[in-house]
Amino acid sequence: MPTFSRRNLLAGAALLGAGLANRGAFAAVPEAPYPARGPATEVPPPPTGGRAYNPVVTLNGWSAPWRWKNGWKEFHLVAEPVLREIAPGMTAHLWGYNGQSPGPTIEAVEGDKLRMFVTNKLPEHTTIHWHGILLPSGMDGVGGLTQPQIPPGKTYVYEFEMKKSGTFMYHPHADEMVQMAMGMMGFFVVHPRDPGQHRVDRDFVFLINAYDIDPGSYTPKIATMLDFNLWSWNSRVFPGIDHLVARQGDRVRIRMGNLTMTNHPIHLHGYDFRVTGTDGGWVAPGAQWPEVTVDIPVGSMRAVEFTADTPGDWAFHCHKSHHTMNAMGHKVPTMIGVDHHGLAGRLVSLVPDYMVMGERGMADMGEMEMPLPENTLPMMTGTGPFGPIEMGGMFSVLKVRRGIARGDYTDPGWYQHPPGTVAYEWKGA
Amino acid sequence: MPTFSRRNLLAGAALLGAGLANRGAFAAVPEAPYPARGPATEVPPPPTGGRAYNPVVTLNGWSAPWRWKNGWKEFHLVAEPVLREIAPGMTAHLWGYNGQSPGPTIEAVEGDKLRMFVTNKLPEHTTIHWHGILLPSGMDGVGGLTQPQIPPGKTYVYEFEMKKSGTFMYHPHADEMVQMAMGMMGFFVVHPRDPGQHRVDRDFVFLINAYDIDPGSYTPKIATMLDFNLWSWNSRVFPGIDHLVARQGDRVRIRMGNLTMTNHPIHLHGYDFRVTGTDGGWVAPGAQWPEVTVDIPVGSMRAVEFTADTPGDWAFHCHKSHHTMNAMGHKVPTMIGVDHHGLAGRLVSLVPDYMVMGERGMADMGEMEMPLPENTLPMMTGTGPFGPIEMGGMFSVLKVRRGIARGDYTDPGWYQHPPGTVAYEWKGA
Amino acid sequence: MPTFSRRNLLAGAALLGAGLANRGAFAAVPEAPYPARGPATEVPPPPTGGRAYNPVVTLNGWSAPWRWKNGWKEFHLVAEPVLREIAPGMTAHLWGYNGQSPGPTIEAVEGDKLRMFVTNKLPEHTTIHWHGILLPSGMDGVGGLTQPQIPPGKTYVYEFEMKKSGTFMYHPHADEMVQMAMGMMGFFVVHPRDPGQHRVDRDFVFLINAYDIDPGSYTPKIATMLDFNLWSWNSRVFPGIDHLVARQGDRVRIRMGNLTMTNHPIHLHGYDFRVTGTDGGWVAPGAQWPEVTVDIPVGSMRAVEFTADTPGDWAFHCHKSHHTMNAMGHKVPTMIGVDHHGLAGRLVSLVPDYMVMGERGMADMGEMEMPLPENTLPMMTGTGPFGPIEMGGMFSVLKVRRGIARGDYTDPGWYQHPPGTVAYEWKGA
């Protein structure tokens, strides 16, 4: 059984410079687990207590431990300001749970009785809504409507039983636009009572989110409706998103939930897949469609499945091309076809840092070293085994290899292509 | 059988200051029905003539009566400027039908022959397209392409037979961007010939629309593509949208059509449901997916169904969080983490009305009394049994209760939770 | 068998003022086919070599010929700047393939082995990703990740076998935001090995794209995320999009792929249809939904099918009403209800060209002759058999007629409605 680690709790508290304010009042509240190793994916151990299940792997996240108490599975979520490394080179001031945004993934099993302690360490009130879970109206977490808002400094308790397995999430239903724009959300998986049901070999989960953080600043603008400039998975952008590793032949499930303000068509190279579940339940095989891109609506979850039978490095990304760019990519003027030769000289005399960009396209951007504002990621970046990848945002790679051990998620490095299987330059017949 | 009410007609005409211009010419045109009681939902009586059917309930709207004439069901729609209360405290100058936007819901039965009289009292030409209805090309209502545009002051006649049951709508296909941006649209339901087929206990309908009305003004900007600030259902926003009332155990259908410029993921708390119909027809049970959020594309209808087996007050809303805010929510700067103490003093000396907002989040907005421009709704508002709800736009509540009578849609007040079923403050073990 | 036409090659080269730079190096490369007749739809001849199939018809495009070489089907795509007539009166400076944007449709048959020569005549590097095709990782076309970028002036070779039939596309995976915003994309159809499988009578294909070209200019702005002003099918807008012609009773398939930045709900009048295929494969009949609008996500393909049993002129368009408008439609202020009489006089004295628009709606725009900037299309335009159609952008007409010959796609003119089947003016009883 996962245990609560005091070390982790203290590490989190130290990071944020704020311990629990009133230890006495929390005597019976489980300690709140904090992430141990920063933003890297923490593969959870198999459960050693309670009903058996096959844990999911949260991309750049972790699963919350719990404790048993008289037949209840108790979790503790602390809503609070957090620091999130969006990718190496950029850290954002977000709001989240237990020291991170998103908060830890909740994993339970059909039939479990859950008691969720929620402590509010934000400067304003909050609640948690358990999206997709069937529960009594008073546990639904809609501030004002089904419960009082949770004031700063207070801890509230939710209790409900898991009626069905599936793919869910949690987020505030209080000052909702602001709190979700600040990063408050987490994944919630309910495993089937029979661990052989809906079984796969690898089961990845992440939430799709978006931020509007001006270059050079740290805090998201909370009233943006459309013009976000950081399109993220679990509050990470390329090249900060971990790769998905699978053993050749594995049955792979990827579960995604969307809490942005627009649909995200998530595209996987090399495979077709089927949507096998939503936040409403499992999709019957006869109702499934083959797809290579799953369009995930806002406020919706999709689980897709495929058999990883072809080895390689397979791009996996949102297909809206702006969503695979980082900030600065959205307000660049077209220079294509414009002759800068005279112009550049004159501009440089006026603006010493002026650089001529984009006259022949923008591919140079993937390679050049350009001075960027503090705390700002390049618009497009990344280097692969064959050169610049020129991506950002919602982009990662599915790495399928032979000979990977069950349960091993270690990055295997770049794929070694067999001779004659890579596009090649034509040198003449 | 519904009858045409002269009183209603006159009331509508008086409201708008314009009667039918030429009574003589309309001797054989049915009187145009006008809504009787403002924007509240008018539950239609069961039909007493023609083929039997189970009427739908149009949220904050009504169903158009008709008359029989030699085997034809005759309706009369008048396209005209209207005043629509968007929510208490705000009225918009829209264009609609029969004194309202949306126009009245058309209800017919498979096999009915319909004759639609359409009178144009707008300052420009118009047409009506019967979206989803299978009919002769010349009755399709595309101005210029399948018929002449209907000039101001003229009445046109459409005649077609209902080939199949389903969920449809009507709207202009003339100066389409403008006329739909001004609110011209209505629901159109064709009931099955056999009233036992696709039968449910409660059948709600509404159209999803959006307006861009600057704070302090009354008329929508008609060229907005994306940056709408009023996200509405049947031209109403929270708290102006009526609640949906259901008896515990009822089979409930909600039919929605989207005439905005973006997808709306409509989320229901407390239940999973299935999409059972579109504007193309009924979805076979084997093809249905379980969902808790239905993503409704533009120019599409979705009927969702579920059994209301769990009592309570269940939030029902678009899951794009900006769409549950009213105007002013889209251009607010981030103040989170900013210390205003010095700043506020200086600003107040410059701008006497300056208020420091959002330093700790925006939840205060749900409670505070802030001076608003004339004819402008608060960004977030509403009060529930437990305090401020902090919503706007596309938000309502499904109220499921025991002991409600069949056909009773009266608001039953807030849900009384049984002891121990509401999230509670932790006071220590 | 289609043959490579030297005439076409030379025509294309002359048009662009640039032949192949180094003839010697390309001795064994197939000549690159160029479109023969400008932007009109070129119906491909039936294949006379290789496996039999029923060719698709690319709206305002053409299919690429190939040559056989030792059991390989060889194609040659040249990435290069192109001139595209968007509609009569407007030409854009785009990037495309083989002299056009989109590039030619690739048609192959399940089991075919394809060798794709790709020559880069752009000013920056590029690659081609074969979207939806199952192939070795090294042929997947992701620059940096699965292959080196293709430098300007070089030709690369991709080799892969068609594992399954379906609806696919190709586009760069290098400086992707820019290169797709400039128009680089093409359709890719793989026909079933058995030509009787999934057989239809007419099979139309096109890609959905969008451009942001300021009125008066020629080159798309490449960093636009949302505010596009030209919403196009195969880089054409109404009235530049060819009509779709079908014989009454034909089984018709329309395949569409979306490479814009938002969903497009494509609506067909007069029919309901079913989605029978995606870029992931064919959808089982039991999983299909009836629809009248198919919402096509970004990075996705949809094939819809119906039987054209009702004759007429049926509008076929994106249902986002801004997407059936051309540029200038997105920033027009509301004048509805404003009395310009005094204002106009004063404005005309200041701005001699000032025109009072929109006081009574915008329908006048469909008829008026207004001075437009050079190379700019009217916001709404087009004339049908009954007057102004008032459309732009993603709008076309499906023309269903009796007595059209199999394989004939000639525009049959406007539909002649039988007496009594067109909406008519009411003249009194």
C-alpha cells in the first residue's frame, strides 16, 4: 500500500515556504502527499492494500497515496499556490493541489468508499467538483448550489462511493474561470472491480490545459478566452513533456481530459486507435470508430487504445499547429517574400537588437539563438536524432521498442532505424 | 387544439408599435401567435386536434399554435425586431419571430403537411431555411438559390410534408451572418407518428446562441466572429434561464441546437447520458456512447436522454468556463499576487470609482455590489441555498425531486439534502 | 495509365519562372506533373494500369499521375511557391506542390508499394508527413525526429507499402505552422484492393483550409491563430468553388480533411448522411450516426455518404456563418437601428468615399457595387437563379439531376423546379 511520506510533505512545504497552519486541528486528517521529484513522471508502485488494480501513469505527475480508515479510503488534497516548471527555462506561478498543478491523480476501485479531505490554502474560497462521478447532490462540489464555499484556511470533507469504473477528473466549481485558468485540476481514475476487465499493459493519463503568460512574466492572465500562448499537457509544454514508452506488442491506453477553452484534436502517428471510454463510461466495441486523431471536447475525457505493434519514435501532438508552438508564435508578421536587405540596415541602426526573421519561412527559428525575455521559452525548439524538431506546446513522442520490461518507463533514447527504412536523399539513379 | 389568441397578437403588436400593415391582404393568413407572458417557459398544453403527440417544453419559450385548413397544418411566423430580456436587468434589441428571439417552437407530426406563412417585417429581405427537414429544393429557403428573397412587407408561403420525425430548427438563409447574429432562429420538432415511439416523460428543447453587446448598449455587434460576451440559451443567460424540473424516475430528454460560432460542450452533473438523436435522425442504441458532456457542433442538434433517478440540484452548463460568465469577464487583467496597497491609493485619486479587484482571485465578484453600466449584467452572479454561485451565461440547474406530478414544471425550490449527504467542514476527530 | 505530360511540366515551370535546377541529378526521377487547366476541377481518367480502382474527383484540383518502376508506383511532388486563384478576382501567393495549393491528390491501391520523390524548391527546408498512413517510423516525415529536414534544392525519397484502404492526406512536418498556413497540403486516397468494396458512384474529395490575407495584399499572414479572413476549400472560396454534380439515384461520397485551426461543421441541405470513414479507417455501419452536419476536427478526415435521390440545387457549406463570408466581414460595426441621415452628410465631407452601410442589415452588401481594394473579394456575393445568394468562403452547391451520364461532372445549370414546388408570395386567398 502506498504510504504517506513525511519527507515529501516537508519537501513540499519547504518549497512553498508554508506548512500547515494549525497542526492541532488536523490531528485526524491524513498528511497531504507532496510530489517527490519535481515535474518528472513518477510511476506509481502497484497497490499493496485494498482492492487490486493496475495503476495508471500520470505524465509529468504522480498518483496520490491514501490511507485506510474503518473501511474508507482517505485522501487529502491541499488547494494552494504552487510553482510549476512549464519546461526547463520557465516556471509559472500557478494554483494547484499538494504543491503541483495538476494535483495528484486519484486512483480508486469500483466499490471503494472515499473520504476526501480538502484544505484551502488559497487566498480565496474554493470547492472541488468530482467531474463524472455519480454521487449524492451534496457531494457534487458546486459552491453555493450544493455546499458552502470552502473559506481560506478551512478543511472540508467529501464522502462518496465509487459506483462505476471510468475516467474522471476533479476541479473547483468556485470562481471557476479564474481557478481553472490558474491550473487547479487533477485526474481521477476508477478501476474496475475485476482487474482483468478493460485491462491494458500501459495506461497513461494527462489533462490538457492552457495558459496565457506574457513573455517575461510568471502569472497567467485569468480572463483570456481564446488567445492563450502556452498550450500544455499537465501544465508542461514541449520539450518539457515526458515521452510515452511502450514495449512492442503492448496494449496501450492513453486517457486525456480537456480543461481549456477549445477542442484539442490529439493526433498519434504510426497507429490507428479507438476511443474506448469517456467520462460517461466505457464505449461498447460495436460503437467505436477507428481514428488517428481524437477530438477532445472541453470538459470531456477520452480514453484511446491501440496495440503498439510497430517500433519507432512516433509523434503525438495536438493537430492545431499553433498548439505545437510556444509563446511569441502568435503575433509574428509575415516576412515571406519580403526583401529585407535595405530595411534591415536601417532598422538595425534604430533598434540594435533587430533581427531579420522569416523572410524565407520560419524554420531558422528552430535553430537560432535569439535573446529571449526572462522566463520565456523559444517559440519552437527541440532537437531530435536528425536535427531540429521545431515544436513547442502539446507535443510528445511515443517510443515503442522491443525488449522493454513490463513496468519499465525509462526513456530508451532515439530509435535505431533498420537499414533502408528512413527517407533518404536522392543522389541520382 | 391550441387556438390563436387575438389578445396575444395585439399585445405583441402594441409592444413593438407596429401592427400588420395591410390587414386586407392577410385575410386568409392565420393570425401570428405572440408569446403571452414574457420570457418565462410556457409549457404547451397537450394537442387536442390532429395527430397525437407529447409536446416538448421550450426553455424560456413557447410552442407556436397552428390551425387546420383542408388537411394542412398552417403556421404563421413574422420576422421582426423584438425586445428580449436577456436576464432581469438587461434587455437586448434583437431580431426574431412573433415578438421573441428565438421564435416559437414548431411542433408537427410525421406525415403532417405544413403550410408556413412567413411575413417579413424587418427592414431588409429575409427567408427561412428549415434545417434538417427533407423537402423539395424550392422549399429549402436559400435566398437567391432556391427562392427569391422575401422583401420587407411581404408574406411568403412554404409547403412541405414531414417525411420523418426528429429534431430540427429554422433560421434565415439571407444575410445570414447578420440575421443569426441578431437572434433569428427557432426550434422545430417533428414527433413520431406513433406517440409511443421514442417516448420520454419530459422533453426539453432550446437553442444555443451568443451575442456581442457592449456593456451599456442594447444592440448586438453583427460582425463578431469569436469574441462574444453573452453566451446564451434561447437568448437568455444565467440567472435568467429557467431551471429544468423532473420527477425522480422520469425518463428525460434534452434537445439542443447550436447556432453560435463555436462548439459548446454541454455538461450535466450527477448523470451519464446518451445522445439518442441528431438533426439527421435517431441514433441506434448500439451506436450510442455514454457521456457526461455532449459537444454540440455549430449547425447541429443533439438530443440526450437519461433516467432522472438521483434527486438533487444538478448543475447543467457549458463547460467552457468563459461561457458561464457574462460580459466584462473577458478583459480583466490578472491581479493575482499583485500588492495593490500603494497603487490603489494613487489610482483612487485619479479615478474616483477605482476598485481593487482580483488580488486574491475573483470570487469577491460574485458577492460585491459594483456599479455597472446601464443595461449590463454582472460578470458572475447568482445565489444558491449555500451562498454565491458565481456563474453567468450558459448555466442552469436540473432539479430532480420525488413526488412531482406528471406535467408539473413548477420550480420546487432548492433541494433539501438528507442528513450526512453534504460536504462538511472538518472540525477535528 | 496516366502519363506524365511534358507540356504540363513546362507550363508549370514557365508559370513560376523556375525549372528544375539540375537536370542531370534527376535523370531517374519521374517528371513532376503540373496542373493542366488552372483551378478548375480535373476529373481524372480511370486507371489503365496497375490495380483497378474508381478514381476520386478533387474539387478544384487534380490527381497526380505516376509511373511504374519495377513494381513500385512512383510519384514526384515538388514543394514550391505557387500562385493560386482563390476565386475570380483574387490570387494569393502561397506555397504548395507541383504548381498548386493544395498539391495533387495521391491515389493508390491497398497493397501498392509507393516511392515518393519530394523535391524542395522552397527557400527553407521541408518534409512530408503521410497523415494516417501506417508505415515504418523512418518514412513518417517528421523533420528532426524521423529523418533529416530536406534542404532547399534537394530531393528526398520515401518508400512504403499501402497496408489498408482509406482517406488520408499529406503535409509538411517542418516549420509546420508556417508551411501549412502558406497552403502546403494534399489529399491521399488509398482504394480497396477489391474495387467493389466501399464502392460509390461519385467520390468527391477536398481539404479545408484557411488564410489570413489582408485586403489589398497577396501573401497570408503566417502567425494567425484564430482570426482568419478567408475560409476555403482546396484554397478556393465561393464563388470560386466548383459545384458538386450528381445523377439522381447515385450513391455519393464526399471526403473532407481539415487543416485549419478550428472545427468545421459542414452542412448539406436536402439530405441526411452517415460518416462512413475517417483517417483511421472505415466506420462499421452499426456505429454510424445519421447527420446533416458533419463536424470535422482539425487534423481529421471524414467521408460521408448518401443516396442522391432528391433532385435540386442543395446548398453545401460550413455552418459557422463567418466561414461563408469573405474578408472584410469580420470588423464591420453594427449600424442596425442607427439613423445615419445627419451623420452621413458630415462623414462624406470628411471621407469622400464614405458609404452608409448596414443601417437596415447587411443584405445590400450582396448586391451593391462598392469599391474594393485591389485583389480583394466582396464580403458576400454570388447570384443564383432567384437573385443574390450573399455568401462567400466555404459554400458550394450540390446539383442533383436526372439523366446525367455516369462520369459526367459538367455543370448542368440551375435547377428547373416543377410547378408548385417553390416558396411563393402570398397574394391573398
